[in-house]
Amino acid sequence: DALPIFAPRIGYPKPALLHSTFFPALQGAQTKMSASDPNSSIFLTDTPKQIKSKINKHAFSGGKDTIEEHRKLGGNCEIDVCYMYLNFFLEDDDKLEQIRKDYTSGALLTGELKKILIDTLQPMIMAHQEQRRQIGRA
């Protein structure tokens, strides 16, 4: 606690700490994103159709094998890639907490969670692409 106060007094810069968190690959935290595997991540150049397809086909799920089992036991947000992405991109913390509760209780199914992520990412990426086009026109 004293170092930030006293370091400048004795000629040293204040200490700094940077914390970075990496996005997991769509196939799960145990795999790596790769430019050679276009299905390992969502790119800022992806179309809405590509975003939907990648999430629905390749996003690792923390859900159970059957609907009945998932309704009974719930999903695991610790390993579910869609939930991890929502943790980064969903700005409403209360909504994120409700999603977590619903998913872990089994009230929210994996397909529904994937749709929430798709509905969150598509407009965000489309807005980025439009802003990038505007810069190109300037």
C-alpha cells in the first residue's frame, strides 16, 4: 500500500498491474483459437449468418445430453462458452445473473443460451462493421 506513495519520492515510477483475460475458443477453454480454423472463434468480419452458424454448431456447451437431464440437473456455466462470452459482452449484470441462475437450474436450455449470445453479438459486430465502413469513406 505504501509503494505507490513512496516510490515517486525516491525516484521510481508508481507500480502498475495489468490483468488480462483471454476469450476461450468456441470449442472450449481447453482448446486454442486459431486463424487456420475459422470455426474456433467469432471474427469482426463475420456475417450474421456466420455468427449464428458458428455459435450453434461449434460453441462448447455446459448443458446436459438430453433436455430431460438438463431440466433436472441444469447446465454448468463454468465450462459453457456461450456463458463465458456473455460474461464479456452482456452489459446488464442483473440479466447475466438471471441467465446464470436459469441455466444452472435447468430452466434455460443450451439452445436458448446460444440464441441469447447470437442476439447479443450480431448487432454489436454489425455496428462495428458499419463504423469501419464509415472510416473507409472518410
